[in-house]
Amino acid sequence: MEGINAPFDRFWDQLILWLVAGRDFIPSRQFSFRPNSANIRLGEKAHFRMSMRQPDPRVKSVPLTLFFDDKEVGRANLTAAGNDTRLTAEFLPERVGRYRVRADFPDGTTQESRFIVFNENVEETEVTTDIACLRRLCESSGGRLLEPRELSRLLNELNQEKADITPKTWLKPVWNVAWVFYLTGLWFGLDWFLRRRWGLC
């Protein structure tokens, strides 16, 4: 489940990327490479894309190398989907931290980008009370959900409630209890044994 601010964070992230899309290319470079976001939630894939100033059908694959704390943790390939001139790739990070990705282009140049992987604990983010869930839980067990204004009435009801001090009798049959059955059989067996031993009828 995503946090309550996740759609807004993603909107602004993508808006900034869209606004700077026209500035992707440096005048002396043929290729432009960037990740889809600088902040990736743990468990989600990081997506990368590469664009070319002048489309070149010969460029069908560009290798990527991913680093975590300057240690190589994975490789991927930017590939084209159908007739799209942009090449894309994806990578699933396995832990939280700062990552660096390097693209090695056919003309011998390289470009690097960085992104951060974070882990959001929804239980710490979503701290508001789920009234609907609490109401269903109370009603399923025969209770009811109390509003703050009803607390005084509840206290009055509890103070006026009289305790039932009438003695109660608890009846429990023992004829079908296992230990009674075995004890009865033991007594009958012992009686038969003693009678045979003493010569009684």
C-alpha cells in the first residue's frame, strides 16, 4: 500500500522530468540518459531511458552498469521496444541506499546518473485512526464503537450496573469423562484379581 503523499510526490517528480526534457541534450552529445526518478521505493523497479539527438537504427542495445557504494551490483541493457527510437531498461534494487548507474555508449562516451532507494514504513506514515475498520471489528464481536462524547454516558451506565451476587450452581457430568472410565475399569479388575487370589466366589 502506498503512502498518502506518494501520488503527489510522483506527480512533481514526473513534472520536473517533463519540464527539463527539452534540456536533455548537451550540444556536443548525441545521447541523453536518465532514470525515471531520483527516489525509488524498495520493492519497485528503477526504469531508465536513453534518447538520441539524431535517431540511429544501428544502436539497438546500450549496456548499463549499476553500483552501490562504488561496488558493482548489477548489469542491464537499454533496448528499444518496437519502432520507438528511445531505449529503455529496468532494474530491481535489493536494498536501501544510494545507487549509481553508468551507460556506455557506442561512440565511446559514458554518462552516469544517481538515484536513492528508500523503505517507507506505512505503519509509521499512516498514523490516523481507521474508524471504519474499528467499527466493523466492534460490531463483529457484539460491541459498539464509542464516540468521545459518549464516554460520560458509558461511565454512568457502568456505575449504575448492579453486580449479580446470586450463588450459581455449575453442573458437570462425569460419567463420560475418560479418567472416570479408566478408574472404574481398574477397580473392577482389582476386585476380580483379589477375589481369585483369596478364593472367594
